[in-house]
Amino acid sequence: MNHRFLEDEKWFTSFKQGNSTSFKLLFDSFNKQLCLKATDLMRDEQEAEDIVSDTFQKVWQSRATFNNARHIIGFLYRATHNACLNRLKHLQRKEISHQEISYLSGSENDLLHMMIETEILEKIYQGIEK
């Protein structure tokens, strides 16, 4: 897609002032690329689209802070990348926690088995010490 509009100072000014048409032009120009990048990292298209959507919301909410169009584009790519990494870390921690809980919560039979085994080992050790 043609990104020449980014060089237009009028576009940048109208974007900073909250012009929705300027935002739509930005969105239409970069959404697909960002979704592809995020999908490549996330391996989940829906998750990637959600992350990119959140990133565009952040750009819109912070539009007054940008110094130029390159700053906006850099933010879009960096924020998308970082959000993907953060989400992956969160999912990884969640999976580890889930595994730990599953291990610790074991079934009642497992707990009973462990208790019996502990008692037997204790008696064996007591017998050895005599």
C-alpha cells in the first residue's frame, strides 16, 4: 500500500487533531502488516488481531504526543511486538501455574498413596536404625 500520506504535514496535523479519516488511512495502511507480524509471533490469528487493535487504540489515545509520522509508525511496530512478547510471557506463566496446581492438587488416591508410602518408609527407617 502507498504510504506517501505519511509525508504530508496536513495528514499528520489532522491526525493529531483527532480527524477520524486520517486515523482510518493509517489503520487501513498498516493493520494487515501488523496483524501478519503479530500472527507470526503469536501463532494465533485472533489473539494477534486483538493485540493490533489494542495498539491502534493506544496510538489514537496518545496521538497528541507524537512528533511526526515516523514516530507513529515506530510506535505501532514496537508496541505490537512488545505486546505479543508480554502476552506470550503471560501465557507461559499461566501454563506453568496450571501445571503446578495440577501437581499439587492431585487426586485423593494419590494423596492417600503418598501418606501410606511415607508411613511405610518411616517404619523401614526406624527398623534399620535399631
